[in-house]
Amino acid sequence: MTTDNSRPDPAKTNDLLVEAYPPKLAKKRAGQMVVNRKTPDGVVPEIKANIRTTPGIISQRGCCYAGCKGVVLGPTRDIVNITHGPIGCGFYSWLTRRNQTRPESPEDANFMTYCFSTDMQDENIVFGGEKKLRAAIQEAYDLFHPKAIAVFATCPVGLIGDDIHNVTREMKEKLGINVFAFSCEGYKGVSQSAGHHIANNQLFKHVIGRDDTVGPGKFRVNLLGEYNIGGDAFLLEDLFERCGITLVATFSGNSTIGKFENAHTADLNCVMCHRSINYVADMIEKKFGIPWFKVNFIGAEASAKSLRKIAAYFQDEELAARVEKTIAEELAAVKKVQDEIRPRCEGKTAMLFVGGSRAHHYQELFTEIGMKTIAAGYEFAHRDDYEGRRVLPTIKVDADSRNIEELVVEPDPVKYQPRLTWEELSARGLPHNDYEGMMPEMDEGALVIDDISEHEMERLLELHKPAVFCAGIKEKYGIQKHGIPCKQLHSYDYGGPYAGFQGAVNFYREIDRMVHARVWALMTPPWQTVSKPLLNAEWVRA
Amino acid sequence: MTLLRHTTADVKERSGLTINPAKTCQPIGAMYAALGVRNCLPHSHGSQGCCAYHRSTLTRHYKEPVMAATSSFTEGSSVFGGQSNLLQAIENIFTIYKPDIIAVHTTCLSETIGDDIPQIIAKAKEEGKIPAGKFVIHVNTPSYVGSHVVGFSGMVKSLVDYFAVATDDKRRTINIIPGWVEPSDMREIRRLTAALGVETIIFPDTSDVLDAPQTGQRQFYPDGGTPVESLRKAGDSLSTIALGLSASGAAARALDAKCKVPCDILELPIGLRATDRFIDALRRAARVHVPEALNRERGRLVDVMSDMHQYFYNKRVALWGDPDQLVALSEFLIDLDMRPVYVVTGTPGREFEARMARVLAGKISEAKVRQGSCADMFLMHQWIKEQPVDLLIGNTYGKYIARDENIPFVRHGFPIMDRVGHSYFPTVGYQGGLRLLEKILDAVLAHKDRESSEESFELVM
Ligand code: SF4
Ligand code: SF4
């Protein structure tokens, strides 16, 4: 078992990680690496984040298109998503994110198994691709008659000046269905994050608020930033139902465009992945008067806490009772597994470097089986995801992010209907539009590293030898070659679900399996492990 | 419920929309080829998303670390060009990741901008950013031309352009350009040439790179890959055998033009007769005798072909993927008396049709062959809906059609993201042929077992 004493001093670790870098780069990276400290009122050190990755660094990051088309819009089943660009981007984002979906009937639309692309050719780059895009939209319409068609721009589109918004506007008029576009060219911003923002903006402009039908249900909420990887959203849908909470729309796991259009009829927005969807939450609040707060359904305790927050919001005794009953039932089952696994995992160490919220959320699950997170960081988060939204006013937008549109949102003259005031919220013990960030919840002395590089990861593994390292597909097998198991927290290694209570149980068992797999002890051939004298002795005997 | 529920038999000509492509973009091929060079770090000159996608896809296929760096373009670089990004990248890479070679490929972004890579490399050299004895090479891989196969071919040709030299020190070696095949195939080709006693230079060679052993000690650059020294000496070899016109032809011809090393461009040695031609070409080029062991190996393949003929006979097969694989596979299927009726590749190029026509040569008159834009898996699936097939052969994406239509499915090609085996067990050579037969039989017979009525359920096949 790895103990604290055998690990190098965290303060020194950071220097070791950048030791091989050219001085300028080392200095830059130093700003993105901190040792966690907390003042009594929860203030943590400043970390630089959402800044560009230095060329030549092997980074975890992807691009704006990936954040927009892949992350936010990918999980919605009934929109025909056309990638406008050469074939690659569309091909790579074809079914690779494991967003599960469950159409209500065999007749229901589901385009998630399809990849649509304009497959731009030389002549489209030279003479423009608008004509081809128009043809593609028409052909998609003729073949499938979808409710909506969305267009996603890839790198060359912006450069050659195709006006995709004009084309979609025209086609929307011509076809009489919703057709809209995302200028999510890969070079925008510094990571997937820019794409999240662009996706949020366009969803808000073109989709949300179009259908005012108020459905049934007394406690109507949206779940934002839950993408149904490995079926997480299915578990949460079930959990909500058992508590009597009506889920109006999930952004965007197991979703349809109809649900988005109707989302403004909910009374509360619960935000899971803050990074990818906080803009929608904020804009809905401004336009329609629906408050939001952060929830976390990763971890049993966190799930219980999140359900209680929702109950507190609605101030309904019956709801509170049902929530408590559900929690009690679930926790009993969870506890049994915790008791079984905890003694085996207690004290082991974990590192989490992934995404924009999971590096935070999954720490809960490790804590619940007695494991300690000694280092964590995000791939594409901003300072507020680390330090909390309190630092928002102090974040300066740099040149790389300046061109990402910030929509100016005003209350809707008709549909604005404030649900609860700030005062009412705090009277119910609830935060208002707040996310406290990852660092306040981490131990003092833990390492926090933004946009970690392959080199830094290698050094961390050598220096600290964690029992498990969480990252993504690109990192997975390099980590495992060190003899250390890697848990993928984007795809879940094709396992899961890990959300809610049952998900927590799945995760405990998964980590238990990984850190105790017999194979980690079988790497070396017996003739290389036998110590010399013994070898000689045996040889003599023979 | 069906997974591809919107696909119908009603084929409409399309000019704008590709659906479920049977190809991907150039850079990933260049990246794969560069991984087959020793101590080489591929570098993607563009925004970082392309690099992330290519690494992810290759990793899903190989379940191995795939290292590559990127120029991480920002909006600024896409306006002002990526020169400073690449210069900075070169300096950082040599300082931090310490490869012997950086193999730069472009992306649609840097191509659209028009970055002049050789000029930037020259500048890097001038500024002392390339340490002595280290190299930066490049290939242009505009994704709006060709496909991943073209990117692969381009990088292999670049290896020739940058490294091969003709000296007075002529050698008896034969160059082998194996084409876009698996590490297992490259290893098998090495085994076959060794069995014949032929000394070879194989490039690129991803064996021992993308099938690296687990030892608990990571090697950032695994032991495999063709060393620079061998790439240099390729210019002094007796001759070159290039496998697969699309992936290997360009490099073989460049080597001929540059160093006067004559080349023989063959189909990939997948199946009996293509392997025969490969062995024969080796035999003639190196003037060696085919050892009895290889004859016996061949005999074992023919044995299974004849013994199991009833299960192959007249089965209709749909296949999709890359030209070199499709041509060779089709020939093999026909030798088994199977019927490759639908053959689709997104990789554009008229010569594919000509090669397919040669293989089909009136034997499969009902065959539909398509290449290029809108030649995609959606179209192929529509054909299947029109008139079904008995077997699917292609990459992982075929599993959706296989499940919807309840058709046996053999995974072959790129990418295979949901199974292992392709990295370790070859499909080239006689042994590879046997493995293919085993896979086909497994798929067909498992389907038969599952679907047959209780009374017709067979114990013995
Ligand atoms: S932007 Fe171009 S090079 Fe990059 S993944 Fe897309 S098609 Fe390929
Ligand atoms: S942090 Fe993970 S779940 Fe959230 S948007 Fe990102 S990739 Fe998705």
C-alpha cells in the first residue's frame, strides 16, 4: 500500500514535473499547478486555467467542435447533425462517446447511430462549400424528414468564409423545420470548452423556449450537464421518478429536441457538469426566471445531498418524505457494499485528470471507499470550476476566448416568471447560482494541475505511484504500461453506469476489481524476479 | 427495434451528404505510418482537436499508447499562419519528448491557410532548433483530398524522400513496403521473408510499437519501428516489393526514381494467390528457393479451403474498407467460391474500379462496386436491404448492420474498436489466410447454430 511518507513532498513535486521543460514553458506551467490550501472561509489558491496549450505539448485536450458537436449536441437522438467539413471530424465523433439513448417507440427517430458529413473536397475549399451544404441539408430532409437539422462547422469552414448561418436560415424557411448552425471551428478557444459555450448559445437561441406546453408533474426540474454516458441518465431518471420529481428535460443525455424546446416550463435547473452547460442555466434564469444550483449525482452521499437540495427547494413535506425514504432504501444497499470493499481499498491513492467536472465529482466515490485523491485536474475547465464561482468577476477573458459570443439575455416580456427570489432561496438554505469548485473540497496538500501533459503525467506516476489513475482513452494504455490501472472517466471503459446510488456501487466494485487484479503482480517473468543467491542455490541443487 | 432504423432500400442519388462514411481523413494515416519509424514522434500541424481525434481512434484500435504532438493552433494562428507554433513545437518536443525524428503532417486548417512546412523546417534548422543528428520530416495531408489511405501513402513516401540515399555500397537486401496493415501482419511478413532467407528492410514497421509488451516499465518509444539507418540504406537495396498500390505504390516509385531501386507493386498478400505472388516475387528478387516448410504452410491453407468449401460456396458477401484490402479480400473470396457482391470504399480513385474489375473478371456479374464521395456504408446497407447478403466483412461500424439484419460479421480493416486480436494475429500470408477462414467459418456457423431449428441443429460440421 502506498503511504503518505513514501511520497515526495507535494510542493517539490511540481518542480520535478517541469524540470525538463525550457524555462519559459516551466514558468507558464507553474501557474497551472498549485498545492491545495484552504483558508477557514474556503478561499483556495489561484490557478491558471482555460489558457492555450503550448505547441509541442502532448495534451489531453480536444477542440471546440468536439465540445459542441460531440459533448453537448451528440446525445440528442432526433436531430440530424451534419458536420460541415472534410470527412475526419464527423467520422471520429461517430458513436464514440457512448451516449446511450432510448427512443420511446420503434417509430421514434434516432439518428445517433448515423454520421452525416458534407465530406468537403478540394473544390469546396477553393470555391466555397455552401452549395454542397445546401444539397446535403436537402438530401437529409428528403431521406429522413427529421424534426430538426443542425450544422457544425469544422476548421476550414470559417477560413473559407462559408456563411453557414445564412444557409441554415434559408433552408429552415424552405423546409419548414428547424435548421440551425454552430460556428464551432476547431481552432476557436483553447479546448472543448469554447464548443460547450457555442453549443449553449445556439441551443438557447434556436431551440429552448419554443414550446410552452406545461406537462404534468408538481416538482418539475431539468437536469443540465448529464450526458448519459453508460446509462447514467437512465439511473437518474428512475431515481427522480421514485422520488416523485418530474424530469422535464435533460441536457442532453437521452434527450430529444422537443424536450429542449419545453425546458423553460420547469421550475428548477439542476446542474451536473458545470463547465459544459452553466451558460444555458444562466441564460434560462435570466430569460425565464428559473433558478439553478449545482447538484452532483456521482457518489452516494453526494446523490443524497443533491436530492435533499431539490426537496428543500420545493418545500413540500410529501416530497421530502419520499426523498428521505428513497435515500434510506438506497443507502442501506450502498452501505453493505461499502463495508465489504472499504477495508480492501482504505488508504490507497487515486489521481484524476479528466474533463471539466468529473475530476471533481469522482473524488467523492473514492472517498466513500476510503481512498485518497492526491492529485487532480481538469482538461478544459476554467478557474471557477477549480476555485468556485466566487472568482468569476476576477477572471480576465484573454484573446483566445474573446471571440466566443456572450449572449445578452433579457427577461422575456411574456414568459419571464421568477420562481424564487435569492432571499427565498437562502431562507431554504440553498445557494444561488453557485458552484464552489473542486479545490475547496480537496485535501490540503493535494496537487491540482490544469491541462496536464503526457510528460507531467509520466513524472507523477513515477513519483507517486498511485493505486489508480483516472483519465481518458489517449492516456489509458500509457498509464497501464507503468503497471498502474487506469480508469477512463469519459467512456467508463465501456462499463457503468456510475451515477446515483446503484452507480456508486458499480464504481466501488469496478475500482476494487482494478486495483486488485492479479495481473499487476504477473508482469515479470519468474526468472527475472528470483534474487541472485536463490538462483545460484537452485542451480547448484539442480 | 433497429439501430439504423432510418435506412431503407430506397436508394436516392446524393451529391452533398455522406452518411456513415467508409473512409476517414488523411492525417490519421500519416500518424500511423510515422509510428512505424523508430523513436519517431508524429506531429499534427493544426488545431489540437485533429490530433486528439487521431490519437483516440488509433488507441481504440490498438489498445496501446499512441503518442503524437500538435501545433495547438488558436484563432490567431489560423489568421497569421502557424509558423511560430511549429517552431515552438519543434523546440519543445526535442527538449521534452526527445525523439530522433519529428514527423509533421498537416491538417485541413494548416492546408487551407497554406503554411509552407519545408520553409518552416528550414527556419527551425537555421535557428538551431533541431539538435544534431535529429530530423524533422513532413508530409502534406489535406483532408479534403483523398482519404486516410492517401495520408498513409504520403508519409511512407516522405520516408523515402527524406532518408533513402543511393551510395556505392549496394546491398542484397529487398525493401518491403507492407502497406497499411496491422503490426501482426508486419511481423508475419518479416517471418515469411526470414523463412525464405531473404534479408529485408521493412518500412514502416509498427510491430513492437503498437503491440508492445506489458512489463510494468513504460518505454515512451517502444523498441519497434524502422530505424533511420535502415531507411537510408533502402536506397541501396536490390529491389523493392510494395504491397498494396494505394498505400505503398507512391513510396516504391519514389524510391525507384530517387535511388534507382526497381520495384514490384503487388496486391496485399491476403489469401492464397496473393500470398503465392508475394512469395514468388520474393523468391525471384532474392534468388532463393521456397523452403518446404512454406509449401506445407500453403498446403494447410488449401486443405481447409477444400474441406470447408460447402460453407463458403455461393455465399454473398458485402465488404467495405480500403482499396488494397478490398481487392485482395475479393480475390480470396472468389477463390473460395464466395460472391463479393457489394464492395465499397470511400477512398476515391478510378484505379480501384479497374483493380476490382480485374479480380471480378466476369465471375461475379452482379457485383456492385463504388468508390469516392457518397460511396458509404449507408449506400451499402441500402443495397443489402434491396437484396441481402450472407456475410459482412469490414470495420467495427459494421456491427450495427450485422445486428439489424442478423448477418454474420467478420471484422477486418480499420478501425476495429470493439475486439482485440488484429494486432496479434495476422491476416496476411498463408497463416493469415487460415485465420481469415477460421473467422469466416466461426461467424457463418455460429449464425447457423443460432438460427437453425432444434431438429436441424448439428453436432458435427
Ligand atoms: S479538421 Fe480536418 S484534419 Fe482535423 S480531424 Fe477534421 S477532417 Fe481531419
Ligand atoms: S467533464 Fe466530462 S462529462 Fe462533463 S462535459 Fe466534460 S467530457 Fe463531458
